[in-house]
Amino acid sequence: DSKVISHFVYFHDSMRVNEQRDDGHGKRGGEYALKKKDLLDLTDEQLDNLYKACAGHTGGRNPLNDTITCCWEADRLDLRRVGIKPDLQWFYSDAAIEMVKKNDYTEIDT
């Protein structure tokens, strides 16, 4: 769901207090999105998925659907920005796994 993914980009780290360890920042970001629901053009189901994607993006396992999978994998592929090497145990899709294995984060054809 591209609308949920787009909103995830803005909210998942929006309540961080630093770039290092910040337990609970995803849940806070998801709660912030819920508080702003009147400003978002999302259905209740989309808002629920957005909250779950934000709240679980750090350490979450077994995503509930492809939208949450996409959110989590995109965030985890971007951890290199803070010097963290992506770890295969946190990826689900073949495309993301190949990117990590090859250490190649350029756009791929799907």
C-alpha cells in the first residue's frame, strides 16, 4: 500500500531524540501519526498498518503483510547511514536479501 509506505517514511523516526539507541521511538512515531489521523488521507485499516509498521520497525519480526514488510526492509536497508551493516536475519523479500548479500544497494528491476 503505497500510501502507508509514504506516510511511514515521515512518521517512523519522527519522534527520535537522537540517532543512536532510542528505545520506543517507533511506537512514539506511530502514536503521533494516530494523533494526526484527521490530517491524513488514510482508512482505519491503513492507519492501523501505519501504526504497526512504525511501532515494530526496530526489532519487529514476522511482519503482518507486504506493506509492513516493505516499510521495515526499506528502513533496515538504510541503516548504513548510521554505520550499521544490514543483517540478513532481518529481511524477508528475495530482493532485499540479494541486496544485502551482494552489498549492492542500487535500484533493482522487479
